[in-house]
Amino acid sequence: MREYKNLMTKPVKNIFAVPNPDNIFEWHFILYEMDYPYTQGSYHGKLLFPTEYPTKPPNLIFLTPNGRFKPQEKICLSFTSYHPETWSISWNVENMLIALISFMYTEEMTTEAVLTSSKEKINLAEKSLSFNLGSKESR
């Protein structure tokens, strides 16, 4: 809850994140008002924390198609459960999501990453709000 309070008192540009009120280990986030080619997008995802958090890393899943990661799949990044050996308790929700945004602008490949054109990312960004509004998990 300390992380939630910090995010509410000092909001981070482009990020909104909240724990599920029924499950503190499931956080939902929205990445929005990002730079080109994601400019018009709003991207919903989840951080799924183990009960051992902060000593063990979370899983990360995007729900909204974004042209960078496959939706509904666990993403492999240095701060996710794919790499417990690189996990540090210094990671928190804020810096994980900032790192995620940074990774979205690279072409580096990882498990469940995809490479698409800027045109495709723009197209998905334009459709993202309607997708989120029609998604059961986004309600």
C-alpha cells in the first residue's frame, strides 16, 4: 500500500497504476499520453505479484494490443519473473512501469515482444480506447 500512496501523492507522467481492491497482489496500470508512435494510445496491463514480493519479481501482462508486446502473455523483462536472478528489492511499481515505457521505444526482442511498423502502432493506438472500453478486464 505504501507504493500506491506514493503514486497517488506524486503521480508519474504517463502512468496510472492501482491495486485490485479484491487482490493486493494484482495491480492494473494504464500507460497514456506517450510519445510517437504511441501518442493516442491508452494501454492497459497488469502486474501480478507473488506473495513473496518484494523479495521476488512480478509477472507483467499487457491487455491492450500495442504493437510492441503480445497481449495476454507474460512479458520477459529484467524485472519480471523470467529473471529472478536479476531481481532487486529496489524495484517498485513506479520504476518498473517507467522501464517498461522505455523498452517500448526500443526494437530489442524478448519473449512475447513483437516488431511492428510505426504505422501499425499508430493504428493500434487509435483503437486502444475502444478496445479498453470493450474489454471485461478494463471495466
